Amino acid sequence: MDERLLGLIDGVVDADEPRLPLPTLREAQVAVELLRQLAEGDGAGSYAARRLAGSLAR
């Protein structure tokens, strides 16, 4: 796993800053669904995709 990528994801999840919405609800739903599909794969980014999808879904 790429530690740099995980560091970036953790930085997004742990950031204590105001959350800004995506431009539309539908765009947010599509982004989360895409990340969930990427997370199902066996690639190195699957774990990172799961973490980011969970963060965005909140």
C-alpha cells in the first residue's frame, strides 16, 4: 500500500475544518458509488477508496 496515499486520505478524514458540500447531491452520490466500486477491486488503492468513500458518505 502506498503510505503517501493513505497519509493523504487520513489527512482528509482527520481535518478539523469546515466541510464544504459537493455542488449537488447527485454528484456526491456518484462519487461515493464510484469509490465503492473501486474499493471492491484488488488494487493497492482499494483500501484508500473504502476510507474516502466512508468519509464522503458521512
